[in-house]
Amino acid sequence: MTLLREVIEIPERVHAGDYVLRLSEGVERVDETLDHYVVTPAIARAFDAALGLIATAVTSGRSQAAFLHGSFGTP
């Protein structure tokens, strides 16, 4: 029987910042960022909506405001 710990790495300890993805730092370590970042369908929809907001602002020449917030596990 295969154990879960043989298939995935399960850390013995986790800290508050372990699951925080800081894109400003992630662009400097692209391979590591892509290896750890999971794009769920909900995240893909949120990014699509955000890019749509930006596109509207650029094409209309009008400022747009948005607030993005989500804690660990937020869909």
C-alpha cells in the first residue's frame, strides 16, 4: 500500500507565511513560483474579471477602482 507521505511532501511544521505568494518576489524565481502556484477555476475567473476591468479602464480612458482580498483557501 502506498502512503500519502510517499506521494507528496508533507512538512512537519508550517508557518503563517508559508502559503503566501508574493508576486513581487515570485517573478524573480519563476520556476519555483510556477511549481507552487495552483490556478483553480475560481482564480482563473477572478483574473479574467480583473483583466477585463483593466481593459475597460485602458480603452475608455477612465480610472477604475478595485479591491482584491483573499485568505488562504479562498476560492
